Amino acid sequence: MDLVLLCVFLPLVTVAWGQYGDYDYGPYNYGDNDEWVNVYRQGFNFQCPHGQVIVAVRSVFSKKEGSDRLWNYACMPAAQSLGEPTECWWEEINRAGTEWYQTCSNNGLVAGFQSQYFPSVLDREWQFYCCRYSRRCPYSCWLTTEYPGHYGEDMDMMMYSYDHYIRGATTTFSAVDRFAFHLCHWKFKKKKISSFSISFKQC
């Protein structure tokens, strides 16, 4: 009997731990009823609520709709250790039909996207909405593998822990449909005064 109860409750405990553990973002909420933020060949502007950052990107591709994609994003509150966002801004536009690589300036985190579609080049221009947080600075940054894995596939890029954040992305026009995301760990910025250290200095 005890073995039967263990088999019943162990999966439930595992799911609960995954949802409520200290370092798990999930489950994701892609907005109201999981609707897309755009329609094919149209522009869009998506911003996370104040104090939240992008933690997941989902997209589906259609060649017949001008090799365009539908997009959706999930936001979650930034870790309390980051403090409150001190400023937010739109970065410069990444032009359609060109290769680009961009990270948020001023140590910002990606909290939104703006995009316009251009039928002449079957591509989109992109602009990041970035927010700077007062207590931490980026380090140990890296690029993810490309999303999606192959041209024309669906995309589902998810962040799984609070120890790293999206700071930017890159793509190439030879593979318009694929993106690599720029991720960074974040740590306290310290300033030495004699033999002491003071945390929470801005980057």
C-alpha cells in the first residue's frame, strides 16, 4: 500500500517543486489566451509590465505569408535582488534585410520588442525595449544556439532560472528566420573603499 501511495504522490511533488522552486520561472503565460502579438506582414509593439523582463519567445513561420512569423512573448518579474528599474528606453532600429547584432546599452535587460515588416526584402526590422536595474551588472555573457534549429521551424526559446537574463540578440540575412539570443549572468557591482566593499553601486 505504501508503495502505491509513493507512486501516486511522487510525481505531484516533483511538479510542485518545479513550479515553486526558488530558481524556476515556469509556468509561462504568453498573454491573454496565448494569442499572438501580431498578424502576418504587420508591425507590432510589445512591452512587459513595469518591473518585468522577457523570459520566453515563441514564434511560428509561414512561407506563403511572405516568409513572415507570428510572435508571442512571456514576461516575469525580475528577481528582487536586481532592485527596481531605474530607466527604460528603445534601442536603435535593426534595419530589415541586413545582418545585425545588438545588446541593450547601459547594462539594460530586454523588456520588449517592436517590429515592422518589409515585403520588398521579406524581412523585419527590430527594436529592443530595454530597462536598467539599479543593483546588479552583467558578466559571463554568451550567445545561445540558433532558434529555431532549422529554417522555417517553430521557435520556442525559454529561460529557466533567475541567474541569467536576455540582453540582446543577433541574426544574419542569409538565415533571416533564425536568431541567437545574448544572455548574461548578473551580479552585485562592488566598489572597494580601503579594506571594505560596498555593494549596490550602479554599473
